[in-house]
Amino acid sequence: MAILRTHLFVLLFFVCLTVSGRVWTTTDGIKSDGELFEVVGDRIGLKIRGREYHFSINRFIPSDREYVKQWSRVPRCAACSGTLGTRSTKAGKASYHTACFRCMVCRKNFGPGNRFRRDGWGGWFMSSISRQPVYAEPVPESSPSAMPPRINSLQMVG
């Protein structure tokens, strides 16, 4: 009996490891396995085969829409989308797991007494870091500067 219980446990363990999310069905009947990671208004974020996609909630069947309602009622970490327990940190309007609330530059966790600030893109970093992280602004494809400058000849810089 103990051997049977062990085999059943191992089987259930591997089944749980292979399930990466939920099967989502569109109103057209197309199915895809994905994991919900974000709900913003009537748009949802799904991670499908490692890539993040955003869809209108109205694209999915009623049972999927109900799942989204239930999922969004639970408090979530702004960094990992996991459910928040008793140990969480609030910064601005968002809440984080204490392990997820860290500097985006040095990757150290913020602790009591640490001073931190937000960059222009919404990321948190320690105030002790001498300069704010720099990001390139996205350039619209229709812009003439979207293409890199053409190099006519190589020049040696002495």
C-alpha cells in the first residue's frame, strides 16, 4: 500500500509540474495554453510559450472571463503577479512580496531604512546609486531617424 501511495504521489507531482497555466478558449473556438499575469481594465496579459501577449477580455468565452474576475479579486504582487500573503511591502499604489521588492540596478532587496526612488519608467532603484538608469526612448517606425545612420567609409580615430 505504501508503494502504491508513493507512485501516486510521484505521478501527481509530475502532472503538476507539466501544467503551466490554463487552456484559454477564444469565442472563435481557438484554444491555447497560457498563464494569466496581468489584468488592466478590459485587457488581460497572457504568457503563452514564454512570450507575453495582451488581449481584450471579450475575445474569450464566458468561463474564461469569470476566471479573470476571480483571479483579479485576489491581491497580487506588482512584480511577479503571485498572490500576496501576510509578508508584503507597499510602495506607491502597488504591493510586492518582500522578496520581489528590490533594486532594478543592483538587484539587492530593499530593507528597512533603505532610501529608494522611482525612475521615469516606473522601476524602483536605490537612492545611493549615483545616477538613474538610462533607457532608450522607442522610436516610431515612421520616423526618418528610425534607421541607423549610414556609414560611407570607416574612419580611424586616433
